[in-house]
Amino acid sequence: MQHRLPPRAAIIAVASVLAIAGYYGLRALTAAGNGQLKASGTIEAVMVDISPELAGQVQQVLVDEGAPVTAGAPLVVLDDSLMREQRKAAAAAVESARAASQTARNALSIAQAQFQQTLESALAQGRGARLRDWFAKDQLQFDQPEWYFSRAEQIDAVQTHIDRAKEDWDAAEEQLDAVSHSVDKTAFLAAEDRLLAARISYLVRKDVNERAQNSTDEQAPEGRYNRTHCGTNEGYTLVDRRLINVIYGCTGDEHLASASQRLFDDAQAELSDAQLAYGQLLTTQAADDVLAARAEAAVAQERYYAALDRLSALQTSDYAPSVTAAQGAVDQAQAAYDQSLRVVDQAQASLDLVDAQLGKLTLHAPIDGVILTRSVEPGEFVQPGAIAITVADLSHLTITVYVPEDRYGQIGRGQAAIVRVDSFPGVTFGAHVTHIADQAEFTPRNVQTVEGRSATVYAIKLAVTDEEGRLKPGMPADVSFEQ
């Protein structure tokens, strides 16, 4: 924060003196025939109020009032113990993020190596197919050899065919479902359902019967109930079945064998009846419609799977699914590594923030100058923005005076002037004009007369030369402009 002396109260007082002594004094001088232009003002200097950006307890104050300082010199030190601990945690987070990033990088290297190995293996396996593409040719249908269309083009074409085949299969299934719900086909569909149920029952009971025919009191030997004739001697009497079991070495429990054989005989009979009922309906229009719909669905399904087989045959070499999967693993590892780098950057940014805050705990002089005020002591707790030190640049003093409007034309930029102060009678200081106000302003309102308040003046700023450093901010001074 920069401001110029004097403070507000002094400014008002100086303005009053200026309006009376400066303005009316100039009129009096002019009236007396003395044409030299004079005015009064106050010595000013650039001052900087130094405040902390962070709250904290003052640990050290390194300067006293009146001490000269250079730009960058430390002035006040705040306690940094808590911030140091925060820095340790931030530094540990950075190291952890870097370790995780290295792990991700290693995983990426492994994925890349596996991809290369998979690609080389696939290329070796597909070498024969690529050679066949150079010579193979369907003499009956195609005039072009296999290599005429690239592998990528063929894969795209097959994929398109797969999509269409799937659509046709779905349409055939919808048609079959519609046919299956037709009222006029109820009898044939019921016969189909009965036949399917009879088939499943037959197969299940046959398997159970084979096991029962080979059952013993102990666990059956490996493969015992897989013998050809055991459990399949249907149509024979009980005596004949026992004889067959003895001949073929079927050593099953008689009660289990008898029970399972009855279930199997029932399933076989039901299968025969269901097959007969189904066959009697095959000549009807309903059966023809259902069978045609089933055939369409079966062909559409097989077309879809055949297209998948063709795609699988084309996906060799670098188009092999294993290569695609390996490439996906590389991409995933690359993404993980990139994310780990971002985590490292974020952790480093947090550490840099703590370091920046640590740097803010020491207040430094922004300019060369002299300590005017010291407002803190060790042990005090300061808040951000509270003024701790005020530094003034006494090597560049200025003074601002006001001249009447009718004398404005007598002053020019760079014009020399003489400055006198009451503290050093008979001593003069050099000065020159550095700035002339572009707009006039009224004399301050605390002037007692209406005539004085209504007069307009111009602000003139001068740089004052004081090599011995005798002038101080706030000293009242008189300025005489040289003509």
C-alpha cells in the first residue's frame, strides 16, 4: 500500500494555509509589484505500508524505526512451525505420487512388451493365410485373388454382413413366434411340445436306467455303467433281463434296476405315442407353416454363425482378437500412467503452494528507504492486512503546491524552483516541476471567504533535491518559481 504524507488531517490544514497564504499571498505579491510566483506546501515522500498476507505470531522483528533498509531486506518473521509440518506432509504426498507413477510406467512397459509379443506371434501364425491370399482364387465365382481386397476391407464387409444376418435372424424368430401363437396351429404346436417333452424324459430316464443297471452296494467302478447293453435290454422279460446282465457283466441292484426299467419303459412308450401323434399332423397346412418358419429361423441363425466363423477366419495376424485385446491393455496402461502424472503434478502443486506460503511468513522491504514506523513486537499475533512496518523512500522527495488560474501560464514542466523550510533558516533546496495538473480545482472549502472558495487553482508537483537528507516528510515549505 502506498500513500503520501501528510495524513488527512495535515492535508486539510495545509490546504487551508495554502488557500490563504498561497492564493491571497500571491495576489498581494503581485499587487506589490513583485512578479515572482510563490506558493506553499508540505514535503512528501513515497511511503509503503508493509502488511502480512497470512495470519501468524510474530517471531522476530529485525529493524527499528529510523533504520535504513534496502529492497529485499527481511523485516519481520512470523512463526512457521505449523507450515513446516504441512510441508512435510505435502512432500510425502509428492513422493507417494511419484512412486505410484513409476509403478504405472512399469505396467505400461509390460503391457507394451506383451502387445509386441502377441503381435509377433499373431503375425507368425497368419503368415500362411497371407501367402494363400496371394495365390488363392475361386475359379468358379471370383475373378480376383484373395489379396485384391485388403484384410481390413474384408473384415468390414463381413461385419456388415453379420449385422444384417442378426437382423434377419431376429425377424425370423419374430415370425416363428407369430406363427406359434396362431390359433389354427394350436394342435400341431401341442404335438410338438409333447414330442419335445417325451424326448427329454426318454433321454433322462435312459441315463438313470443305465446307472441303475450297474449299481452295486459299493461305488461303481469307473465307466461300469457305460457298457453297451447294460440298462438297454428293454422289451425283455425280467428273467431275460437278468440273463443279459449276467452275460454282459452288468452287476446292478435288482430292485433299483427293476424300478428304473419301469420308468424307462414308460418314457419309451410315451415317446412312441408322441411321435405317432406328431406324424399324423405333419400333412396339415398348420404343420407346413410351422416347419417353414422353423426352417427360416434355423437358416438365419446358421447364416449368422457362419458369418461369425468367416470373421474369425479373417481375424489373423494384426487383426487377431488377441492383438486387439493386447492393444486395449496398452491403452488402459497408458491412461493409468497419464493419470498418475496428473496426480504427481497435483501433489507438486500442493507442495509449491506450501513453499509459497512459507515464503510469505517473512516480510521484506519492497523499496530502498528508511523505517518510519514499527507497529509490531515479537509474540504478537497479526492478521492479514494489518500494518506492521512503514517504509519511506527519502531519496525522492516531492512537494505539491497550488497556483491561481491566472498564474498557471507562468509555469512549465521542468521549470526550476527554490524550496525553503522553517527548520533550516537561510538554507535553500533545489526543485523542478515534474507534473502540472490538467484540470483546475476549487480551493478547499475550509477557506473562510466566499471569494477564496470560489477561486480555482492548479496542482503543481515538484521533485525536491536534498543530498544531505535534511528534509523530512510533513515539513511545511515555501516554493519560489524561477522565471
